[in-house]
Amino acid sequence: MFESSTLSPAACRILPYAIYLGFLALEQLTATFGPAQLIGFDQRWLYPAKAFAVAIALVWLWPRYAELHAPPRWSSVPLALIAGIVVWVLWINLDHGWVSMGEPHGFDPRGSDGHIVAVLAISRLLGAMFVVPVMEELFWRSFIMRWIFKPDFLSLPPASVRFLPFAVAAVFFGIQHHQWLAGIIAGVIYGILYMRSSNLWLPTIAHAVTNGALGAYVLMSGQWRFW
């Protein structure tokens, strides 16, 4: 059986993100060619598969994520919760004009009868809360932000990261989102949490709170463009 110990530290943090990007590419492919050409395939069902595949990769590689083996100080958790809410508030208000790129595709979990398909909605919410934050914080904060400054990134304390790699990670994290400005601000906030605490759980918690609050807002308001 293929052992995770054979992968480099960088590969361990790239692989889950690469799986996620692979599914995004497949979603774009199905959207381009349309359901008729794909025998009525509903591309929304790729999301549960994507979340599950990334989760499996994270579980498999978990022993290699030393930065997630130390729990955060409980006294710091409220700050992460507040940061997550702040990013959510910014996210739902920075969704127009020059602060966005292109047209949002969104994720509409409703069936043809107009009712929400529970499996689609729940998988989207749980994936956004518990899979995506871990995957993205491992990739963008723990890996990219430190690796730009020092290839042997695991030996670099988060507090020692300089401005340029911090800014590069925040900007590239932001522009992968439709709402690029909100994404950059989120990257800055999550990055500061990591550098100040030296614990990856704090930005991960903040990220999970943001995504959870956004998911709840979307389901209650029907503003599918935010998904």
C-alpha cells in the first residue's frame, strides 16, 4: 500500500488542494459541454464527491500535518470566532462592481420542484465548514506563505514570515475567489491569526466560521451566488 511517508512535506499539502482543483476543472468541463452532451448528468453532484475525496486525502495525510497536532489555546479561540464573523460580514457586502470578477456561478441546491435537495445542501455546507478550511489553510498559510520565504518551510516559525510572502499568499488566495477583494481581506486576516498565534487551528477555525455563517445565510436567504 502506498505510504504517505513517501511524500514530501510540500506534496502532502499540495495533494488535497490539487484534488480539489481537479474537481473544479471537471465541473467547468461539464458546465461547458452541458448536461445534454453528458446524458443528463447534474454537475452539482460532483461537490459531494469532491468534498469526500479531499477529506479522504486529509485523513490519510493527517499524521504528516504536525501543525495541526497541537490544539489552540482556548483563550485565543474567541478571537478566531470574531475574525470569522468579520470576514463573513465583509463577504456578503463586497459582492458588486469592481470588487468582483466575472459573473458568480453559485451553487443552487434546489431540485426541479423548487425545494432544496437535502443531500446537496448538507454536503455543500459540511464540505465548506470542515473540509475546505483545513485544506486551504494547510496549502495557503502553512505551506505557500512560509515556502515562498524558505523552501524548508516546516522549519520556519509562522511569526518569522516577512511581508512579501504574507502579501503574495493573501493576494493569490483572494483572486481564486469571485469576490477577490473580500478574499484578499480574508487571506490577510487568516494570515495574521496564524502569524500571531503560531497555531494553524486559529485561522482554520476562523475560516470554518466564515464558511458556516455564509452557508447558513445562503440557505436562509436564497442568495445562491455566494455559494
